Amino acid sequence: MNKKFIVILILVIFILGVVITFSMIKKGDKKVDKETNNNTEINSNSNSNENTHQNVAVIYFSATGTTKDVAETLKEVTDGDFIEIIPEEKYTSNDLNYNSDCRANREQQDSKARPKIENKIDVSKYDVIYLGYPIWWGTAPKIILTLLDTYDLNGKTVIPFCTSGSTGIEQSIQDLKNYKSNIHWLDGKRFSSPSKAEIQKWVDSLDILVTKDKKLTITVNNQKLTATLVDNSSTKVLLERLENGPITIEMHDYGSFEKVGSLGFDLPTNDEEISTDAGDIILYQGNSFVIYYDKNNWNFTKLGHIDNVSKIDLKNILGSGNVTVTLSKE
């Protein structure tokens, strides 16, 4: 065998070895990249779960299963506890035959009807409750009023959602607000056959009050009120300012529905069209602090809502005329 052939053979073997080694390295890199991507996805999901509210419940009544389907998806989206309102006397198909003198019709026409709830429901640990129901006769079923009579939801944020073929949720929300004004009601949403993405988009759009670590103490006429703040840049800066000590505001009546006074400094604004309720605290034009004791519609920034106080009690506490209010961290 001549030397030239041996040299060529050695070169061929060497080149093949390099190619095989490079190929193995590339495969290993791809495997590492795949594992890294998987880890990134896991971490991303983990962060998402960390951002969900841990004190949320999805409480619902469903006679036919339609509302239950929406509630189950909402539970997945919010990672909240899942609680069914179970009637002591179950609703049959005859009970729901709206073309007859059925049980559902009789209950909805009877202002005193309060169907009994079979199961015990603990609402004490929740700050945010999604409350679901079908629309019956244009409003919520009377068993929802049973829930509100039985359990103390005062000061909690309750977000209604309903299912119906065409009837909107607006009348039911107004009825619920009138029935229990001490609850912080958010405007809800009607669903028919929603996708998970649609429900997720709705939840993401909500101005939900944050958990208990963001509280504001409002002292007025020697009485201390506690407010739960929304999560926005306005409240973040306000809490930062309160780290330096309490803030005192001289407030006066305006429009027979609010007390308003200057903070003495500007906060970032997050203005939007808002319909206020008694107990809402509002930032107006970046530097005016407003406590609403009645309703109004305007474009301004919501800061939060005063906990566990009725409209009448709040008006009595604020009094008539000018008042000195002190803000402090809880």
C-alpha cells in the first residue's frame, strides 16, 4: 500500500470524525434549547399563578348547567375557589317551564320568595367574589337574594356574571345593588356560549380591588374608616407618599354627592368613565381627593372603596359642611 493512499485514508477518517462530532454537538444544543424553552414556559406559568388572587371565589347558581359551564371556565381563569349554590329543593324541568304557572315563575313574581340553600357557604375568607346566575324574568333568581340575606358580603367586591339567550345583565345588577348597597358591586357581564379567551379578556379588563396588603385608613370626625385600594399607579404613589406620614385634607361638599379636597400634590392619573357608588374614593384632576356618598358619572381615576359602611352611615360620618380628613396607612 503506497504512502499517498494511506494519507488520503487518514484524512477521510479525520473529516468523517469531525462531521460526526459536530452533528452530535448540534443535536445536544437543540436538546438543551428545547429543555430551556420548556423551563421558560413553566416559569411563565408559575409567574402567572403567582399573580392570581388567592382570596377569590367563584360562587354560582345553575339550574340547567349552563351557568356552571361558564363558572368552571372562570374558575380556571381566576384560580379561585369553586362554590355552587345548591337549592334545598332542586329545580325540575317542570319547575322551569316558563310557559306555565311553574315554580320559577311564581318565585320571581313573589317579592318575599327566598328559596332555601342546602349547603353551607363560607364567604369570610374572600375579598373578591364572582357571582354567577341565569337570568329569570329579566333579573337574578330569588335564591341569589337568599345568599345575600344569609351571608355577610358587606365591603367585599362582588362581580356578577350571568347566562341568558338575549336578556342583558344590567337590570339584575341594579336590583342587586339596590338590595345590598353595602357590597362593592362591579359591573358584570352576560355570557351565552363564551370561549375561555373571551372570559380571560373580561377578567383582565376588570378593575378589581387588590388584596388586604393595600389598605388605606381614613379618619374623619374621630372615626376610622378602612378603604381597599385598586391596583394602579395612582394608589402606588399615594402609598409611597404615606410612608412619610399621614396626609390631612380639608374637604367640602360638592353637588350633594361628594366631599372633595386638595391633596396638596399631584398623583399620576388613570382616568376612565366611571359610575360611582357611595363609598368610592376618587382622584380628580390628579390632585383632588374625593369621597362619594352618592352616585355620579364622570371621567376620573378610581382609588378604591370604603369597606363595610352603608350610604346612610357614611353620610352621617362625613356630616354636613366642611370636614377635616386624615389619610394614613393601615
